[in-house]
Amino acid sequence: MGVVDSSCDDGKINLQIDWYNNVENYTCFHNRSLYLPQKTVHPIHSVEHIPQEYSASHKCMNESIEYDETIPTFGTHRPLWAVYGEFTFLPRQRWIHNLEHGAVVMLYHPCANPNEISMLRRIVKKCLYRHVITPLNLLSPTRPLALVTWGHRLEMSKLAPEVAVDFIRRHALKGPEKTHRNGQYDYLIKDQAQVISDLDDKTLCPSFPYVDTGIQMKK
């Protein structure tokens, strides 16, 4: 787990198999008005059933990895996981490994409202050390913001801070491989994560009040 191997995955070579270093991955080329937050569009919490005996496989950088879901919550991934923090762009094949270790991944469409992105980013960075933040241009105009944990995803049009915090408290750190060890993949990282409570994230979102929310859950 997490062994740098130039014959398989060293986080440096053949990265184009996961993405082609295209600015479209992290730049808005659409009409931003299509991605504006809508008060009438409620958050959706989706749960994917993961069999208890499931064990995610690793694939080396000579093999492609595809996903059935736009926002996968588990699956095959690369041997090296990402350094915790915010990236200009991080492909799904990397951050799924972080989910397996209990991380929260924040996703946003490049055309999403900058204020909404900033507010969600602030919450995630203040809630826990084990987080990854990256744009994903596959998110829909209806819900261009998302939080992902192992087996769970929360998609949003407009940020409801109490919903985001509640989701993190309920579902972070639930991956099958519980380790705070940092990753090795750091291509295009721009801000490394800071320790909030401790390396194990013993207290999630310590600066936010406790609010029990009821949001629509889709299985």
C-alpha cells in the first residue's frame, strides 16, 4: 500500500492515462449562469451499497480505469493516493484511494459560483485534515458542488453549511483502511492540508455547532 514503484506507479510517469493535462478539467468554458445556486434545488445524499467483503483493487499506470458513476464513492484505483489538500486538478483514479482511507473529497464544477466554492472549501479545510479538494467538470449544472466519502456522496446546488458539516461528521473516516498517513501523489497540489484536531481527526469540525439535519437520501 502506497509503495512508490517506477514499474507500476510512481506518481510521475504516464499520468496522461487518467487525464490529458487539459485545462478543460479545471477551467470554466460554459455559461456560468447555468451553474448559479438555486434555493429550490435541495441537496441529495446518495448511498452506494458496498459489500462487507469488498476489497478495492489497484491498477498500475499501464492500465486505464473507468467508472460507471460520475461521482464514484468506491472502486478500483491507483496504488499511490494523493497528498491531502487542494489541487488544481486531481483525477478520480487518485482520490478514490483517499476515500478508502477515510477522507472527505470536495468536488466543484469549474463554472460553479465562486462564493459557494469558497464557503464549502472553508468548511472542509476547517473540519478535518484528511481532505482533498479538486474541480470535476462532469458535475451537473443543477448540482455543481459535491462532498464524497466512502460509499456516500452529497450533491448540492446551493451550500447549506449545516448540511455539509453534518455529512462530514456522519460519514468521514469510515473507509475500510483507516490511516492518517499522507499520500505520495502531489502533481498540481496547491495547498497542503493542515492538522485540525489531530492527525487522526479525532474531533471533526470542532469550530462548527452541532446541527442534526434531515436531507433527501437516495439509495
